[in-house]
Amino acid sequence: MPTLNVPKSACSLLHAGFHPNDVSDEIRLFIRGAIQGLICQAIDDGIPPAELPAAAETGIPMNISFTKGHDRAIRNLSKEKKIREGDAALSYLYAAIARGDAIERRKSVSESPLHPYVAALGLTDRQHQNVFGEALIETLSGKSIGMVEGATGIGKTLGMVAAAAHVLEGRSFGRSLIAVPTLTLLRQFARQHQALADAIPEFPSARFILGKNEFVSVGELRILLDSGTFSEYSSTILGWLGQNGPSPSSDQAIDHRFLISSLIAIAPQFPVDAVRCGNLTDDGDPGMASYRAQFEVDESERLECEIIYCTHAMLAADIRRRMFGARSSEEGLEIRQRHRTIRQEAMGLRAALDDAGNEAYRDAGMDIKNSIDGELFELAAQAVALDAGILPSWQYLLIDEAHLFESNLANTFAFNLSLGRLLQHINAAQAEGAVSAAAAKRASKAMTIIRHAGENNDDINLKSTSPQARDVCAALNELLSIVTGVKPSKTSPTITTLKGQASVIRTALRLATTSVLGRSMLCYSPIRAFPQLSVGRASVSSELAFLWHSCEAGACVSATLYLRRLDKDSASYMAGILNIPTNRMREYPVIRPHWVTAPVAGLWIPESTKNPSGRLWLRPPTRSDKLDTEQYRLREEEWLEDLSAEIRKIQVSAAGGTLVLMTSYTSAKGLAERLADIDGLVVAEQGVSISRQVEGFVNQHSAGKKPLWIAVGGAWTGVDINGKDYGLATPGEDNLLTDLVIPRFPFGTNMSMTHRHRAEQASNVPWDLLDAAMRFKQGLGRLVRREGLPPNRRIYVLDGRMNEPTFDFFMSHLRRIIGIYPVKTLKRSAAIDD
């Protein structure tokens, strides 16, 4: 009978009434039984035992007996690792906790605060939903910023709406704000709110507000249609415009006109990113008018408790407006001047000392840091006093899909200019007599150079010294000289637009040659004929700090917020990305039901063997190999040949559809060429939306085929292939997606301006590794999206670098993520077991 030093954190997780200094016999007995059950389940399910932490946590000694088979597994691990049997048992306990098993055995001591909301809908309490709702309510009531991770399918939408309402109870006036990344999710919350409002008297009212980039710029849309590039959609879109851009008739809660989602509904393959309203959109554009109409309501009618629902982009716009209002006010100017003086004095002291080891030097550095944060804190308070935002004032904040919020915030602050549309405007100006024919011809030549620079569809950083970046900058200078040479006597909407576009080009070129906190990029997705010039912030840390200072309490919610350390899950990486103050950040146990992993028969990794060329089997080529172009191409072909052979076997033996997550369009195309004969193949293509690809996957399944989807980009984080949404009501019959293949770990796939800035500013932090680990975890989450699926799901992580000794440092992080599944070895040339 091994003796376990059971960590106090595990005891707290298993029993809500546990107190380290007063453990009753009843609670001790319950915890002992739960610990025994967790260890036995981990052994029975074949999940790998976890690594033990270097420093043991303070614990409660417990003698726990096991059945013969379980006792044998513990003894074998003890001998293999040369550790105590009690520590071997703890390794299995940590593995079970990492998988999320402990919450299923958790004992509560009182009724969940979520119960009244669940009961009002005629539903029954669910353990994981209760734990999720309790965490939200606790963090909102405690003035904290909670990091709450919950798996898809536990009922997060209901939990968030209920928590937003619960925190307003007893108040005569107040607002909670729920921010989501997409209009689709906003509609989901709208349906949930309406259901609760119908069932509960005096439930807080709701408002739904969208960001301007959710609206169509009608002017830009007409220019694109006039180009003739998308003639197949012209009549449909013109008819929609003639009806004043209505929303689908099925949408009752969100019926704004000229929505991007409405355009997608009638023209699924239309490049909607090219026609979104933005900072350069004319105020008289019908899309902008629809955006502004959201705010034309008498504020006096809303002096009540209310829940505001908006997109991440809308919240970003609100932050920006509040910061500007506070900074430009009389009090704000005084705040800024006072803190500027503090920082100047501290910087002067550091310059005089010039000794990083001096205590006064370090204190001055801390004074600078505290002053920056103090200024943002005071400005946030000033913004609240002024009510300076776009949105009505709010006190409590819940951010759904919070892992996407920082990048969405940065994108909102960026300027995006379609250079293809710029050329169309120059041609229109020529027709108006404002630009000469020779200048228009020069503009066309400059655009050819820009398009040619993106032949490989790689984004170009204009600060780079590469030949492509130099060519693009020269071509942009040529376009700028043409636009600024427009005849001043001419005035028209076209000329006004060109002036705004010239400002973006001028800013992009300035950022390319200066060290200011900004970046300019040329992006060739989704359509190379319409490259996008993106000018944005390299950091949004100030805006994030201002946001958290502005709310009384908040919660970040997602299915992927935590990364596994040796003995516990940690949200420190994501909290750092979101710049959450450490003194307010609150962590909670990851909420992952057993049914998330139970349907997965195994996670296969490649055996350590070599292919005929003598290289590691299934090892993809990388930049660190330092290959020339031809060598890289040959290695890539060799890898794709081996990979396609294994994927072919997987697809044949799969019970349903297969999703292959690739890291580049080039590799996806090469793999698709080798699997072109498979009936039911769906391949990612630039310019084809994720939703369109999902539609193709589902259609192939509906036709009786086993679809194989080779996906890229947003499929790692934004795909929900749930059979329930496509007519498969019974989970046991849902084989829409059964197999997931990840051929290559997603290192270096985050090309955002803010990520690159972090990597440059804090090079001692493994940002690419942490980002890849988080993206990898998100990719694994694509497979199981509902409860009750049959146990025929399979995962294949086929990156041969796992068997490379130099890759061990990276694998230590990734192994903790895959450790929640039964890990198996894929043998080379062996058939895949059904």
C-alpha cells in the first residue's frame, strides 16, 4: 500500500469544503476514494504518467490501496523511473488531473449559483457547466480578471450569459459586456439571452453592437464589381444592394443592414475583406450609416441593468475612443504631463548612473514602469468619469475566445489598403481627367512589380532588406508620387479616396525606414491580384492595460488558455499576451470533461526510423537545415511522398472524415497533388473561405463519401465540425469527422506584427515555442466537439522531428499536451489498425 503525499491543490480541486488546517474524517475519506479512482482510471485508459515537479508541493499524507493490476502498474513505473511507489502513483494522479478528470469527481458543498438559470430553461444541472459558471461568478464578484478555460460542449454560452446577469443582481443600474470574435457567435449569444429573458422575469435587457469592419463599404463594393473580376456575382449583389442590404430573414436579433455576413450568405466566394468598412471609408457610405445607426438610441431609456453584446473589433474601437477622450481632456493632459515629468527625472538619473548593477539605477527603472502603468490607471478612471467611449458605460467584462482577442485588437488598430483598388481609383481618376495616361501606365507597371514580388505568396515586411522588400518600397514610392500628383483643381469622391490612400502609403514607407513602434507589411492573401498593404501597431499592451483598469472585474474565456507545466496548468503565457495585471489575474482549474478524450482510441506518433535516403522518417525540412532552394524542394518532395502514403492509409481505414492540418499553402498543394485520386478530397486554397471549405467537407460526407480535408491557417483555431449542426442528432452516429492528422508542428506560423515585436523585444522568451504549443493544442481540439461520440476517433501527430535529439527541448512542452491521450507508435510500412 503506497503512501502518497497528495498535493493540497488536488484536495481543493476534489472537495469544495477542503481547508488545509481543518480536514474532517469525512472529507479525508472522500478525497482518498477520489484519488484512488483517478489513478486507476488513468492506468486503465493507458494515458502516459506525468512528470513529477522538481519541488514537491505541500501535501496531505495518505495510504491508498490498489487492486492487483493497478498495483503492478505502479510498481513497474517505480522500478522504471527509480522513484518511490507513492511518487509513481502521483505521476498517474497528475496525468489524470491534467486530462481534466478531477472535476468530474468534485464534491460541492452548496447549490450552484447557476442552478436558477438552468432550471428556468427546464434543463438539469451539469457538473462541468456548474464549475464553469461558479468560476465566472466568483471572479466577477471578487473584482478579479479570471482565466477560465472550458472545453467546447460544456455549455459556456449559457454560463457566460448567466454570470453576466448574476453580477448585476441587486443593482438598480449597471452593465455587463460580453465580447465575441464573430457575428456567428454573437447570434448564438443572442438566442441564449432571448431564451433566458423569456423564462426569467426582470432579466437584464440586451443590446447588440457590431464593429465597423462587420459592415460592407458599398462604395468599395461597387468599385470591385465595376472591375468585372467577379462578374458571376454581379446580378446577385446588385439585387441585394437594391434592397438596401438586408440581413437574412432568419436573423431576428441582429438585423442590421449591409452586414459582411449577409454578403457572404449571398456570395460565399466573394473577397469580403476587400470591401469591409474601415478608417478610410467615407462617412456617407451606406455601410457606415448602418454602423452609426446602432448608437441612435436615447440613453435615458436605458437606465437599467443591461447586458451589451459586441464583437472584439467593437470593443477595440471603444477602448480607442475612451483612451483618446481621457488623454485629450483637461484632466488627462495634466495626468500625462505629471507622469512625463516623473519618467524624465527617472531616465535622467539612469543616464547619470549608467550602471545597470546599481540599486538606484534599478529603482529608477521601476519608477518608469510604475509611472507608465499609473498613467494608464488614472486615464482609465478619467475615461469612466467622462463616459468617453463609443459603447454605453459598462462595469463587468467577459471576453469569449479570449485567445484571439489580442490579435483582433491589433488588427482593429491597423490600416489595410488594397493596392488593387488603389490602381482602380487611379484609372478612375484618369477617366475624370485628374491623372494623365502616362501616370496611369506608370501605376500599372508599379503594380506589376508588387504582384511579382509576391509570387510565393509570402508576406513582405517593408523594414526588411530583402530584394523583394526593396522592389516593393520603390514601387510604392512610385504610386505615392502619382497619387500626390493628382491635379489639385479636381475634387470628387475618387480624388478624396485617393488622398486617404496616399496617407496610408506614406505612413507605410515612413515605418519602413524608422524605428517607431509600428510595422508595415504587404500581404498577398487571399488574392495576389489585390495585395493588401497593412500598417499597424507593433504592440497593443497600453490599450490592454487601459482596458483592464477600466473594468471592475472581468473574465477571459476560451477552450485554450492554459499550457501544461510539470504539475499544473498555467495561464501565464496567455495572461502575458493579454497584459493582465498579475495582482488581479486569477487562475482556475481547466474544465475538460472525460468525454473530450474518451472517444479518442489513440494518438499515434511516428517510430524513430529512417527512410531509404537515410533521413528521419516523416521529418519535414526546416529553415534551420540551411538548404538552398533546390535542396529544400527535394527534401519537401521526399517528405510529402512519405506523408501522402501514410495519410492514404489513414483515410482508407477511417470510420469517417479526416482533417489534415498543414502549416502552408505550398505544402498543402503538394500533398493534394499526391492524393488527387481520393474521392471526397477538399483542399485549402487562397481566396476560398474556411466556411466554404467546411461546406465542401460536409457535402462530401452527405454524398456518402469519407471526405479528406487538407486545411491551412484558420482551420487550426476556427473550425467547428459538429455533426449536430448538420443533421446528425444522435452523437453515437456522428462520424462526420473521426480522424485528425497534424504532419508538422506549427512553428513560425504566427506572422502578426505584435508577435514579431515580442520576439524582438524579449528574445530570451521562447515566443515561437509557446505560440506553437498553444496553436497545437487548439488544433487537437478540432476533433471532439460534442458529448457521446463513438470511441473511433484517432489522432496522428506525424512530425518526425519528435525523434530528433536536438528537438527534445521543444518536445517537453508538446508531450504534456498530447499526454492526455493514449499515445501509440505508428510503425513504418505497417497497416493502420481499425
